[in-house]
Amino acid sequence: MLDLLLYFLAAALFSNLVLSTGFGSSLLLRVTRRPKELLWFSATMLLFAVLTTVSTYYVLPLFAFPGGHYLRPLAVIAAVTLLYLLVVLLLKNCLPAWYKRTELWLPMAAYNNVVVGLCLITNHLFAVSLLGAVGIAIGAVAGFCLLSLLVAEAREQLDHSDMPRAFRGLPITLLWFGLMALAMLGFSSSISFI
């Protein structure tokens, strides 16, 4: 249980997956356009991240043969596809109203760099327990959600008439994103958990 907590804190606060690797940065910029749905999107992404991490934890080490590392991404994509189909079928049959609400961003929550990259990093670079891998998954999505909330708030604050026209919109958001990455790098020091 301590592994879960330690890896959660490491992935969420000390080594934010989006800022340290760039996974999910384009998704983050897209999701922050509608901040009202951000928490629902993050919860759905958390579901897919945890389920994919658990389902691939014991499968990906089977690809340890020479050249098997080329097949690992395909195995993760296959696991995500099966989980996506399972979730869609369950939602359509059991909760059709909630499925109608989440129909547009459900594929984005399942098929993104955070979920796929997280499984590949966790199962390839680390020798962690299953609870540690789940902690990394929860922490990575929590860090994504926290950063998304910060970017959404920054977008609202930075879009005003005092800003030079050339910097409005995406340019100032990307500059702010870069400053956040530098701040996170300074906060995490030279220790890299991810």
C-alpha cells in the first residue's frame, strides 16, 4: 500500500508526466477549452489508465524476446481497444443517458498518449509492483487533471485586451506551459521518478 502512495505522489507532484515527457500535452490544450467537463474527462481517463495498466501489467513482460519491444505498443493498443469496447457496451446498455453525455470525449479519454505511454513506461522502465503501477497511473492522471485546471485558469486570465495581439490565445498558453514545465523541473530537482 505504501508503494501506491509513494508512486502516486511521485507521478502527480514531483514528475508530472505531461510536463516531463510531453505525453498528453495536445490533449490537455484541447480539453481546457471546456473546463466544465474537465473533471468528468479526468475521471474517465483515470478509469482507462488504471484498467489498461492492470490489464497489461502481466502481459507486456511476455514480449521480452528479441524484437518484442516493437510489439509492446500494439499489445497496449489492443488492450485499450478491448477495454474501450467493454466500457462502451456497458454504458450503452446500463447507463444510456451518461453514454450520450460522454460519447464525444470517451475515445479521447481512452486513446491518448497518457494512457498508452503510461503503460509502456510503467511496464518497461520500472520494476514496480502492481500497486506501484496503479499508483503511477492514478498519479499521472491526477497530475494531468491538476495541470489542466491550471491551464484552463491561465487561459481565462491571460486572454484580455492588455495582452499584445500576437501573444493572445495559443502562443501565450504555450509560453505559460513552458514556464510551468521549467518550474516543475526546478521543483523535482535532479530526481526523476518517471
